[in-house]
Amino acid sequence: MKLPSFIRLPKSKKFNFDPRHYDPIRDDIEHRVSEINNNVKLKNKKYFDYKKKSEVISGSKLQLIIALLLSFFLFGWLYIGNKIFIFTTLIPLWYIFKKNRKS
């Protein structure tokens, strides 16, 4: 059974070679099709409002955030004791209350 860890080891890479063959007719057709698709997208963009994609946190950033939070709780528990858990729940509640009170 594999234990979870914060360190990701690199996987072995396989050699992948794709032979290339230049076909001028196919290249010309692909170029024309891409120009037509770009023109269609530009025309559609005027009529439709596209929503921006939300930023997604990558796995390594998420692991770093979790490690920092766990270390914060560990050191807070060692220095302050069980009060750290009370403080971490009261401070966000106080901030939300203060924000709602202004509006």
C-alpha cells in the first residue's frame, strides 16, 4: 500500500519519435481552413460574450498551501495550545461580521 506524500517523483520518460513528411497541398489546405476558422471565431465573438475561465490552483500550489496550514496549526498548537483552534475560527467570523456590518 502506497503512503501519500507531498513529494512527486518524476516518472520515466519514453522515447517518442514521429517521422515528419512535408506535403505542400495538405499544408495549404490546413492553412486555409485555419484562416476560415479564425474569421468565423472573430465574427462570432462580436455577437457572443465569452466568460473568462476561472483560475485553477495547480496541484503543487495546493500541496504547498496545505503544508503551510498544517505547519501553522502545529506550531500554533505547540506555542499557544488548544486556543489556536478557537482563534482560527473566531478571526474569520469576526472578519465576516465586520464586512457585513459595513454594508
